[in-house]
Amino acid sequence: MNPHLLSTIILMAHWLIVIGLSIRVIMRRPPVGVSVAWLSVIFSVPLVGAVVYLLFGEKRLGKRRAARINASLGEVAGWQKTLREQYDPLAPRIGTLEQPLFHHAERVLDFPALPGNEIELLSDFQSIFDRLRADIDAAQHTVHLCFYIWHAGGRVIEIVDALVRAARRGVQCRVLADAMGSKDFFASDLVNQLRDAGVFFTAALSTGLLRALVARTDLRNHRKIAVIDDRVAYAGSQNLVDPRFFKQTAGVGLWVDAMVRITGPAAASLDGVFRLDWSVETGSVFRPPTAPAAGLSAPAGAMIQIVPSGPDLHPEAIHQLLLTAIYAARQELVMTTPYFVPDESILTALLSAALRGVKVALIVPARNDSALVRYASVAPFDDLMSAGVRIHLFNGGLLHTKSMTIDGTMSVFGSVNLDMRSLWLNFEISLLVYDRDFAGRLRALQNSYLRDADRLDLDTWRRRPAWRRFMENTCRMAGPLL
């Protein structure tokens, strides 16, 4: 074939692909920053940019997964209605500050805020493993675990042994582990040990070349949930890893996490989230947990609203709710996150809060395990500190706790990072806690992080080298894709 003709055909094919994909990006209406980032990739990297977009540019869950989710919607809605009918008459009146967040969450996700929960804040991995192992050993009917990362080593073997003991005495044990986050664990002998004992151990969002053709493979189940007998539940940031044995060569120190242990009706709600995930992964029928019988009077304890988020039903939910929480602050807003790559709307909300007089504090790790995130996350620090936001760099390891306290009255706690991946792509779990006592305990934990952190000084920060500022701003442009 004539080389000139061949090059002309390739050029025309390239531009047809670029124009076609550009129209597709525009018509799918992702956030503007995401749209611009993907259009830049498609235009600037011939053919390769198109392939990258087709693999990672859309939230393709796969037809089978989407069908399973849709098949469960009626049962999920009926279960949520039952919860609301049972507990709404018993719920104490929500305060003026909490009402916008409460109503927003209920309107978008249909999960009611449930009263009467005891909530224990576990601030170190030793206490988390102690409590979880003891609860599994006390299980009588079911143990349900969903964790992004399982990592063999250290105290994880205690959880494995507790699951084996529970399964052998007739407790139904079901475990979900993310196929990518727990890849090494699936290759270990511990999985066979669990399965041989009767534990149902399943990969969430399986990966592979064939799957990449029908679904996006970097959509991950990032949730951390444990529920025992629909009675006791755990949620937060701790993976099933012993930090003394996990990523020890990354140069960031031990990972620092926190979980909550809940007894009360919110435990069954968390179990409902697990059961829906399980039905989608295994193809089994979704069967909601049995709601515990409510008393005749309003039960004492914390009000908790469960917020599952992900790219399936309401991909915008947690992003919108975090914006509502930030704009609700009137006096103080304190946040901890390991990965801080906000989009323009969250950045604007934080700037607005600081400029209207809210005491805003952001606590992030001094050292991060991702170089790209490390540069992208600090790019807006100048703007934030100029508006009055206090930024603190935690020196005690990789601070992995994801928390937000608002005016000492309500809290957001769970697995969500303040980056685009958590907000739009990952399956996450968050708790909205309307309880002043818990907010005080979480605020005390945040204070303990502050005691091991250095506050950034604006004038010193502005004297960093020009090449570093260039790197930060360049990486920030990739923020919508991180």
C-alpha cells in the first residue's frame, strides 16, 4: 500500500476516534474537571489516549453486575421502608444544624437515621483486633466481613483462626475481600484454610483481561465493614492488616487507623449493605437482615445514618453530602484524611468556611505512600492557608483515619478519602453520627493527632523552590483522574 495513503488513513482514523470519544465524554456529562482531563488525554496521546479512556474513563460495572443490582432494588427499598416506619417515631428531634445533612442523606439514599446505638471509638489497631476477635468468638449465627485489604501477617492470623473456630461450630461466616486490594492474600494458604473450614471467602470486583473488556477494572470495593449476628458492627478505616507487617518498605511508618464498634439498629443497617454487596458478587438473592424489635419509647444512644456510596446507584451521593457538611459548619470544622486531592467544589467549600469565620483544620500525613498524590495534594495549600485554614502534617506514621467533626455536634466517619477516587469511583461506607458525645470523643482523637503534627507556616511554605511548585501544579491537573 502507498505509504502516503496509509498515513492518511491512520490520521483520519485517529481524528474520527478523537472526535467520537470527545462527543461521548461531553454527552456523558462527568464533572467539568474530569471532562477536561479526559479530553486532554484523548487529544494529546494518539490512539493510546483513546485506549486509556475506554479502559478507565467510564464507570462500566458490567451488564451482569448492573442487572443484579437492579434486581435487588425493590427488596432494598422495602427493607428501608420498614426501618423508617419502625424507627422514625422513636427518633429524637434532629437539631437545626444537623437537619440539612440528615434530610439530604435520607433524600438521596433513603437510609433513615436510626436512634439507640452504643458507639465505641477504637483508636489503635491492637484494640480493634482485640474486640473483633472476641466478637467473632462470641458469634452464634452469622459473621460478615468486608475489607478492601486482607494482608497475611501479625494479628491477622488471629482473625483467621477465630473465623475457622466460628465456622466449625456452625456459624455462617461470609467474607468479601477486594480482588485487587487483597490480591496477595488470595494467593496465600490462609484462604484455603478458611474455605476448608467452611468460611465462604469471595473476591469482590474480580479483575482480569477478559473482565477489562466488559467492565472497568479500577472500580474497587474500599469498604471496611464487620457485622456479627446483626447485633454488633464495625466500620472505619482499618483494613484487615497488622500495620507492623504492612508496607514496611514504603518509608511512611506505621499506618494509623480508627474504627467504631456499634451495637444497636445501625449494626443491622451495615449488615444490609454487606448483604447487598454479597448478593451482587455471588448472584444470590438479597435477603435483608431482620430489624431488631424496637421498644415502646425512644431508646437512648447515638443517632447514626448509614451512607453507602459508589458508582452504582448514586455516584454523586457522598460528594454532595460532604459539601453539605462543610457548608453546615458555623464554628469549627476538623478533618483528617490520608489522601487530599479535592475538586474545585470541595476546595471552594473549604475556602468559604474559613473566610466566613469557621475554624477549619486539616490534618494529613507528613509522608505519603503515593508520590503523585503527595504533590497533587499540597498544590492548594497556599490558597487554603491564605483563607485561614490551618494545615497540620502528622508525623506519627501514615495517618489513615478518615474523619470530620462539625461544630462539636455531628461527625462523618468511615472509609472515604478526600480525593476523586473515593468520592466518585470506589464503593465506600460512611457514618453520619448525630451525637455530641461521640463528636467529643472523635474530636479528642483528632487532638491527639494534632499533638504529633506540625502546623504549616504560610510564609515558610511560600519559600519552597519554584521547581516544586511547578511539580505540584502539574500533578494537580491530574487530580480529577487520581
